[in-house]
Amino acid sequence: MCGLGIPLTAAFENIGKETQSGVWSEIFLECSRIMKEEHLSCGAAWRRVLSENNSLPLEDSDYMDLYDFGEMLGKSDRFNQEEVLELEKEKLSALESKAREALEVRGKLYRNLGALTGAAVVILLI
């Protein structure tokens, strides 16, 4: 895909060089490198980089959504690609809110479990 005169590999490099990209920086940069050096399609490079990257705390269903996203990249013209990106942005927002809810629930659970365990140890020592 080459929208606005920017090839997909260059777009990945631009995203990867942004400071706010966080852990995604190295994923985008590596994907761009693989696409250039090994002449893989965007979807194949995206899947490979995600499967080799162990720094993302995601569940299997999250990885499947990200794999699907990679398969959609670069397969249509600029206008259709923008629609695909908007849909994927909505999906990622939903995943993010689900992860935040899980974090809140687990955080409360672990805090309460820690307090109860501490109380049980004190009772056993008395």
C-alpha cells in the first residue's frame, strides 16, 4: 500500500520512531525490516514479529485479533484502508477497556488476598 506517497515500510518506520509508541516501536521497526530484507508481505511479517515478540502481555484471543489486523494491512486502496484502520481502532479500544476492567478486578483481588494472608499469618503466630 502506498497512500499519500508513503510506502507501508516507511510508514512503519515512521510509527516506530515516534517516542509515544512504547513497546510497539520495536514491533513496527522489525516488521519494516523484515518486509524490506526478506520481501515478505505485510501480513506475514506482522504475524512473524508478533509471534516472536514475548514482551506483550496479551491473551491468545488478543493475538488473533492482532494477526487479523496485520492481514488487512496493505491489501486495499487508501480510502478502504482508512476504513479498515478505523474498525481496528474501535476493536483495540474495546480490548483496552476489557483489559482495564480485568486489571481493576484482579488488582482488588490481589490486594484483598494479600491483606487476608497477612492477617492469617498474624493469627497463626499468636
